[in-house]
Amino acid sequence: MFDILVYLFENYLEAHAYPDESTLTRELSAAGFDHSEINLALSWFQGLEELVGNQTTGNLGSSVGTRLYTDNEYECLGVEGIGLLAFLEGSGILDAIRREQIIDRSFAVNERGLSVEQIKWIVLFVLWGQSEPQQFVFVEDLLFGDHQPALH
């Protein structure tokens, strides 16, 4: 499913071009993707749209507390993935709301032990529709550029 998410991002989200679901399903099938995986990926993006559209967060947006992760979250995100989220939050790139959206979408992938690269893609998916284009380019370069971020 993750290959489909990346394919959709590279071919549609960056260009802000969104074909209807049946056209998209036909194109993905023609590209060789499995029908059940296509449905999972489209459902994943629908879940993301619902998260972004449902901004009933209470005081979470201004939270300055420390996020404690459960054992299940460690299994899904790994120590490096949680470290990446902490770095992005400490850098002011993520707020608590976006962090929770990323965690939610990570679980929605239905794979445990996501790689840091996969989590980076999820960060991009969550931030894409919510950021200024200049900020997004910075985040994309930070996540996929040649340099390694370090929390000081």
C-alpha cells in the first residue's frame, strides 16, 4: 500500500490534480497495483482528509506537555520514528495536533515497525495540505535532503 501512497503523492498531490476515484482506480490498476491495495490506499487518504477536516482539538494545539508513547506506538513507529517526531516538534515544524495526525495515519498503514522513510512520507502527507508552499519545500528538503537532522 505504501508504494501507492507515494505514487499518488508524486503524481497528484504535488500537482494539486485530483481525478475522480474510478479514474484513479483504473490508472493504478493499469500501473500494476493490486485492487485491494488500491482500496486501502484510497481509504487511507480519505481518513487523512477526515482528520484534517475535523479540527476539534480543544487545547491540544497549544499543548507544551511531554508526549509519552505506548508500547504499541513504539512497535509501530520505532525509536527512530519517535525521535524524528520529537525533532520536528522541537523545531516548531509540528505541533501536537499534527503529531497526533501523523501517529494516527501511521497506525492506519496497518504495518508494524514502519521505517523512518515511511514515517517521513506520512509527515509529508499530513503537512502537504496544511502548510504554506515555501514551508513545505523546506520540510521536504529537511526530510529527504542529504543532511541528517540533529536535535540540539
